[in-house]
Amino acid sequence: MNEHRGLSMRTQRGVVSFIALLCVLTAIDAPAQQKLAQTGMKFLNVLPDARAAAMGEAMTSLEGPASSLFFNTASMGRMTGLSSVFVSHTQWIADIKHMYAAAAFSPFDGEYGVIGFNFQAVDYGVFEETILWNNEAGYLDLGTFKPSAIMVGLGYARALNDKFSVGGNVKYVRQSLGDGTNALAANGDPVKVSNTTSVFAFDFGILYKTGFKSLNFGMAIRNFAKEVMYQKEGFQLPLTFRVGVSMNALDMTDADPTMHKFLVAIDAEHPRDFAEQVRLGGEYVFMDILSLRAGYVSGGDEYGVSYGVGLKKDFDGFGLSVDYARTPFGVFGAVNRFSFQFSL
């Protein structure tokens, strides 16, 4: 693949400079807007990839296939092969279920970049609906309701040259907390108020291959959007800015890379609604088949350490990887993630 075709050097520099400037301005502006625990649609912060979860989600500077859409879209800019498909399931705290899917396509050997689609759906379960009432019980039972949330995204990434890749993702986000009842009509029917809202959000990213061994650098912004509201009070999405570095530490030794790899990744995260965090991840890969992983996140109230395992197998023209991660979550128990990735 010729990564220089189609864009002039001036255009490449302009694209990289624009996204880098946007990342920096977001990082500078975020402290003034920080509202601890006051953002909404927090399901967007529950990321899917079991490999990433096992490595403390330190993924900003790692190249990858379709699952990169959830971390740094630029990371799929050099995707090899025609396509990649990703599916994942996360059994989150409080019996909340998250389902994910993503697909990436690199037509014409990547000459025109990589196109991706990603999807997330949340099942919160069923809740009983009640309102305060002047009776012996102190409330009226109005049956049940079922909140839901979805995200549908369209992404694009391109390797501008042998060092820089850029990418972006536009996504439609919708969350429904169920129709609320705040009064009863004269005939006794509940007066319903909609608690559903939606918004378009944007992700941007850069991946830079330094040229020193396998050392990579990445920057990403996720969930950039306008303020939204349900009825009267507005809130922001969980805007996040990350920078990261990664490298195969065994590049500094004589180890055969086809037999052994030890990937080390570090991300620094500046979110809108909680304190800064450092994410550390390590992955040992044996013969490009078996992966053992561990990660750590600083500053978490109920979680910190995570770990997992992965298996990868290349068949004739077809690749399959299966990953599992476990994150102890304090009083909430452990969070388990399973993900599958297919490539052609």
C-alpha cells in the first residue's frame, strides 16, 4: 500500500496540525469546565474490548482493527486485510448489560483510507415505577419501565504517510430513561413526561509512529458534543482527552519477535467529570497465538487492577481472536468482558 497517494504533503500537515490543535485546546479548556460526577450518558465510558480492559484501557497509541473505533479511530488507519469485524459483551455492575459491534473496511488496499461502523446498546433491566401519593403506603404503583441507550457511529481513518495516521468518528447517541409520571389526570390516568434525549457526538485522534523501534505516540478526544437535556436542566457528555505511548519492550533485546513480544502501554487521561488518571497496560504474546495481559488504573474508587487472556489463530485467509478480561470492582463484585474479532 502506498500511503502517500492522494494527499499532498501540505494537506497532510494541515490535517495533523488541526487535530493536534483540537486535542490541545480540549485539554486546556477541560479544567475550567470540569464538573465532578455531573456529566450524563455515562454508558459511553464503558468501553468494550476485553483486550483493552485487561490492559487498563491503555490503548490510545496501539494500532488495531475495528475495535479501535472505541478508543482512537486513527489506530485503524494502517489496518491490513480487507475487513475486520468485532463483537463484545460486558456484564457491567448492577446487572447492566452492554453489547457492542464494530466493522472496518479497507477497500482498494487502503488507498482511500479505512471506513468503520460501530454500535453500542445498553440493557438496564426493568424497574418499578412509583410516584409519591397521599395514601397509607405513601406512593402509587404505576407498573414498570425499561430504560435503554444506544450509540451508532461512522468512522474514517487514513495513514497520511509512514508515520502519521488520523481519524474521526461521528456518532448518534440516544438515551431513554422511560416516560416519567408526575401527576394523575382527573380520570386517574397518569400524565406522562418524556425522558428521552439524543445528540450527535464526535471523536478525533492521531497516531504517530516515531521510527524508534516500535515506539508509538497517540492522542484522542472522545465524546465532543453540545450540551443536552431531558426536561429543564442541561448536562454535558463525558468528554475525555487522552495521550499515550506504547512499545514492544523486547525490541531492546535480542528476543525473536515471532516468538516473544512484551507490549507496554501508558495512557494519561484528562476527563471532564473526574480527576486525571494514569492507565498502565502490559501484554506478553507467545508465538502470536497466546496473550497474557494485566493493567492498572490510578485513582479508581472501586477498581484498579485488571487482567485477562487472549487467543489468536490465523486460518487460510481468515483470522480469529478471542479475548477475556476480568476487573475486580470492589463492593460491586467483578466485571467480566468477552470479545471476538474476525478479519479477512
